[in-house]
Amino acid sequence: MVKANLRFAPAIRGNTRGLAALIVILLLASCTSAPRYRSGPAGSSTDFGPRDADRKEIVQYAKSFIGTPYRYGGEGRGGVDCSGLVIAVYREFDIRLPRSSRDQSRSGQQVSRSDIRPADLVFFKTSGRQSVSHVGIYIGGGKFVHASTSAQKVRVDALNDDYFRRRYQGARRVVSG
């Protein structure tokens, strides 16, 4: 059995106001750091995300998930689904997005297929139920990273692959620049 060192217990016990004040100060100090970026409203034309240099960081971070297992509802290294991958990647850059691919398809600004840039989101209709049911992160060179249900892992595919070309629904820019 481990015994705690209670040498300082009487000093703490006698100074509860000081301890309470210290806790409040520490809590307030931890809340003062501003995020690097802020999310903007859907369709917003304001500056609400990282600049070009950060697009490379976003793509690199997204690529670090390649091989991560597919897990429905997952949002972390232990497993992700398609929208969970987007959540996990953009959360790292303090960008908050909705949980579902359908709701993510309404975030940021619409981008034409010819204007897609790395770190833009690309959307697909892979089920018959709704217009958007899958999302990935464009990484450049006509490719995107996504959590594939068929491969059961995060992987890279080409936008021009027959399967994705026929199901493409659009792209959104959730980072500025």
C-alpha cells in the first residue's frame, strides 16, 4: 500500500481561500489562449482559417492518418469514419466543423472542381439516401485522403477514379486563401 506524503497537508488545510484563489487563477489562465484559427459560418466570405502555408500542414496531418482503421463514429487514431477523419484533422488546427458529411458539405465556401486546392473538402454521393454521404480531404495532384468503408481504412484515391468521378457532388473551402 502506498502512503501519501502529507507533510504539507496542514498548510493546505489551513489556507483554503488561498488554494481556491490559486485554482481559479490557473483555470482562468488556461482559458486565455486564443485558437490559431476560428471557424466561420457556412458561406462566409470572411477570413476564418489558415493561409496557404498551413494548407501543406493540414495535408501532411491528414496523410498521417493513412492506414488508420475505419470505425463508424470514430474521430481519432484508433479509428475514424469519413467525417470523423475531417473532424480529427481540422480539430488539430482549431477549426470546428459539423459531425456529418452532409452538414460539412454546407460549411465554408463552395469551390468549383477546377479550383479545388489542397485542404479543401470533397464530397460524394455513395448511398442512395441523400445527396452527400461521403467526404474526403483533397491533397493535390487530383487525389484525396478519406476513410474508406470498402478498404476498412484511411487511404488515398483519385478524384478521377471511375467510382468517385461518377459520385462527385462538389467541394467546399473551409480554410481561407
